[in-house]
Amino acid sequence: MANNVVQLHKDAPAGTPGTPVPEPTGTPVLPAPDIPTETIIDVIQDAEPRPVDLPEAEPPAGTWIAERQAYLADAPPVVPPALRRWDAFKDTVHWAASYYGHVAAFHALRAPVYLGRLLLRSPRGAGRLLVRWGKWVADTEARPVEARAAVTADIEAWLALSREHSRRVRPRRIASIAVATTTGITTLISAFLVPGWTLTAVVAGAALVGLNGKKGDKRLVTRYVATNILRRLDSTEVFDALAAIGIEGRKGRRGVEFAAEVMRDGPGWRAEVDLPPGIKATAVLEKREELAAAMRRPISTVWPEGDRSAHPGRLVLWVAQRDPAKAGRKLWPLMKNGQADVYEPLPYGFDPRGNLITVTLMYSNLLVGGIPGSGKTSCALAIVLGVALDPTAELWIYELKGSGDLDSVKPICHRYVSGDEDEDLEAGLAGMRSGIAEYQRRAKFIKSLPASEVPDGRRVTRALAEKYPEQKLGPRVIVIDEVQELFTHPDYKDEAAALATRLIKKGRAYGIILILLTQNPDAPSLPSSVSSSVGTRLCLAVMDWRANNNVLGTGAYDRGLRATDISVDEQGTGILARGREGITVRAAFIKQTEAEDIGKRALALRKAAGTLTGQAVGATVEEEDVETVCDHLRAVWPDGVESVHSHRLVEALATYRPDLYKQWLEMDTAGASTALSAALKPFKVATRQLTIRECCGGAKGLRYADLPASEDGE
């Protein structure tokens, strides 16, 4: 078929074809009027087709180095992942030795059974060997050839074959008789001289003969089946599994492509694939359960994740070699010995690959949420025991379930409360108030220091705590378990949310760390002001995307952070997130008896360091509350409102702090307004007559601008 090229030309205005018109100098050029133009179409027959892509230009200077630098940035590792770290290498060697040692012991124990099977097969094997020996001695292979020569009456051929047959058979008969005679005599003499060795040799010989007595496909050796060791991952399985869940390229387009070879990665295999254009890795994360079903593997062994450092369509699929649910327990690194440092990351648990995962508490806060039975206690123990092993950290624990799950650290706690009564909830509120008072005290001290002593910013550091021991700047960790009891209490919920939010936002820089744990992470039980402010989040198994996002943050479910895919049977397993990124981690399981031993070790460390305080030394802890009525008014003041009547403020204050203001509700409106005015008088804040049409006309009230500025020491 001829190729045609169409060329379009626009002619100049009629009357001046192809002739340029010089512009007059010194005079302005007026825009030319619209003049009709003529379009000429040239069709060139049999023209060569022209490429639409630009030809590849010569690389500029330095491109070769840039290409090599880009390659080096994404180059595969020289050393295999299993050999990059000493702990991973030890785990690999230990696993290989354990596996093959177990296989050897398995078969060694069954060796007598195998010997018995061989002896039972020896008669059949001996018969088969005798038949083969007889055929060899008689040279039966040559008989068909001799018979053919006899049938064809080829006398010369028959005579030649007969002579060859005699030449081959005679020495075989002589050798057979000699071997049989020698063997018989030797066996008879040995039976009298060394009967034990003779019997052993006979049994061994019979066993060897039994190898030839196999019947059908019946196995001699019991097959070793490792139920928790899974097959090796290969590219075919990845292709087929992705295709089974609908992830494949459309007809005529590129499909799934491997970005690297399938490689060993810890106790499993790692496959990096580029999904078809337009498909994000989150599409696979949504179908993790279907992917595991397509691969015919336990869901706990299949862990897909995206690689945002490459592009949204890069999928990293890690498949465990053995089911983690059936694998042996990995011990918490500080189980037997060692000491922790809250200023540094604390050991927490392990990811699916078996790598140690740490949690950073300093300059952050922690929120843990999951449904009942998801393993919240395991998470709490791993975190609290890590803090306990730092002698400089002060623990304030409010366990509002009353189960005593954290009693192992009670002897070292500055404040320890366990119970679900109102007085226990009030103690939790008092603990947060005391935390606010403490960070304000520290903030004033840090603010007074010269910049040379706080080069990294005005915050508490280990160096400052050691330089000024009289200031007691060590970390204070406030743990509130079952915090939903506070956030859903009709009398305490507003104050609890306000205190927690304030402490989370402002206390972390001064070493005041708040850890909240809840088994009901829905919207009423977890105020948005709290969940949106926490820096570090751990979401265990939850039922829906709402609870998932309440813990991990808005949009976490859409980004592929989905604790909904975690089974409640995988206790202690959750998604640990800081910022937008998260990883799957399982808390190190610590038994209560082991926790008690660790608690005793923590107590010994603190006694040696002389850092036991509060209840640990029998003292009565008085939670300091530095909040004033002005702070309480700011906490309950409605957003965007300039003025509020006094009786409305009294109602709000009584709801926020019933322990202080509930008695004001027993007064009449004038008495309540007078009580508020008297409480504000020391702060030089006066109420005034205000007319608010949206409310109830004229009455005593207060303007927000009249309240003194908050002094947090920042």
C-alpha cells in the first residue's frame, strides 16, 4: 500500500504571493485587516513514513556518569539480605541447622522401621537378583539372535554365534561357582569364629538385597512433611495470583512486570513487581485475603505493601516461609537482661520478617486502639516494661479496667491506679492536670536557659536532665488504659478531652509523654481533637474503616494502612504508624510471670540509681492542678463567640469540672453570676451587663477578650 504525505500550506494574501513586504521605518505598524487566505494541500505519493518520536540525540557530556549514578541508586544489594546483618545471618543459620537436624532426628528414630521393611523385602529382592544372575550366566540376551540364524538356515552365522556364546558363558559359570563356593565357606567359618559380626553382615546384606525388593510405588522411607514450611515463591505463582484477583494488563498493553528477581528476604521471599499502568499498589492491598486464597497460602504469610519511593504502582510482596502463627516465639530483647533509655527508641515487637521494631516515645505520644481480644494487654506490657527499665523515667499508670494487667510494674510506679470507679476516673483526670502543671514548670525553666544550652530547640534533653538534676527533668510517662471510660463519662468527658489534647500538643517537648489505650476506637470514645494530635499510633484488629481511621488518622485506610485485614486471632498484631507511613508489627509476647521478673529487675535498677519516688516509696501523691477558672473558661468557651452570659458559662463550667462548680448550679441565676464574678476578681476580670439578642437579651456576662492570655511558658 502506497504511503501518502499530506502537506498543508497557507499562502500569503492575494496579490503578493511569496513576496515579503518591507516594513516602513519610523512609522507605527497597524494591525493588518483580516485577509482571506488559501490553504493548499499537497499529497505526495509513495513517500517514506516519518517517525512521530524525536530521534535520540547524542548524550551531553556527563550523561554517562549520571546514568551510572542513577543505576547505583537503585542497584540491587551486593550482599544478600540474609547476610547483611549479623542477627539475620544467625537466624538463617540457626533455622537451617534446626531444620536439617529435625529431619535427621525424624528419620533416625524410624531407622528400625526402615530396617524391618528392608528385611521383609529381602526374599523378593533375592529372587530378583538370582533371576538376573541366572540370565547373565546363561547369556539369554543372545538367544533370540541364535534362533533367528537357525530359522533362516544361516549355518555360518549360527556356528559363529554358538562359538561366541560358549566363549562368553563358560567363564561366567566358572566365576559364579567360585564366588558361590568362596562366599559359602567364608560365611560358614565366620559363623563359628565371629558370630556377631557374621549376623550383622548377613542382616546388612539382606537389607541391601531388600532395596531390590520394592513393590509398586510403596515408599520405604516415611515421608517427612513439614506442615508449617511453605513452598518457595516463584514468578509463576505471583503472575497467576495477581491475575486471579483481576490485576493483569489489558489486551495489547503491558501487564505485570518484575522490577527485580524474586529473592530471599529473612524468613521468606520478596518479590518486587510493577503493576500494569494505571493500577496502584493499594488495589492489591484491598484484596490481601483474595491474594492469599489465590496463592493457596495462609493469610498470615502473605504481606503485600506499596513502595512509594519508587512509584504508586510498585508492589512489594513478601511471603513468609512458615506460618508466623505456628512459628516459635521470639523473645523481647530486654527479657533477660539489659536496660532501656526512653530518649532512644524502645524495643517493642517484630515485623512479619522477624526484624525488631522499636517505638519512639520521647517528643511524641502514643495511641493504641483495637477491638476486645486483639492483644492490647500484650502491647501495653511491651511498652510499659520498656519504660520501667529506664531508671530515670517516672511512670504514672491509670489502669481503668481494674484487671491488674499492669500490676507487674506497680512497685516502681510514682502513681498507680487500678479500677473503674468514679474515684479512679477522677484520679486519671488529676494525673493529666498534674502533667500539665509539670510541663508548665519545665517550660518556664527551659525558657530561662541561654540558647547555647538548648542548641536543638527549647526542649528537655538527656544532657539537660543530667546537668540540672534538682529540676527533675526526667521523662514522665502517663499511661491511661481503657481511656474510653473517661471520654464517654457524662461528667468527665469534656474535661478529659480538653486535658488530653492540651497535654498531647504541649507536653511532649518537655518530656511529658501521654500513652492512651482503648478497646473501643469509635468516634464517641475517641474525640477527634485527641486522635488527630497524637504523633505515634498503633491500630490492632478493628471491624471497619471508620475505627481504622480514628486510630491511624484520616485517609489511612485509602493509603493502604488497613487494620481491618488483621484477624482477631493474630493477637498483638497491628499497624504502627508515625505520620503517613506505617508498618505491620506484632508485639513481643510477655507472660505475666515474665513481666513480674522484669518488674523486679526494674525495681533493682531504680533502687541502685536512687530514683524511686511517690507510691513506690510509700509517699502520698498529690496531683498538682495549676489550672485556674480562666483556663476552665477558655476550655468551655464556644468557638467564634465574643460574649457569653454568666449563667451560660456557669452551666458549662459545672459540666466541665463538676468537682469545682457543680454547687453553683444549686444557686439562683443571680447567685451563680455573683459566684463567677467573685472567682474572676483575683485575676482582675470583671463581668458586665451584656445584651445578646441571640441568647436571652440583657444579663451579666463576660467577653472573651477580657480573659487574660494563657501562660503555658512557651
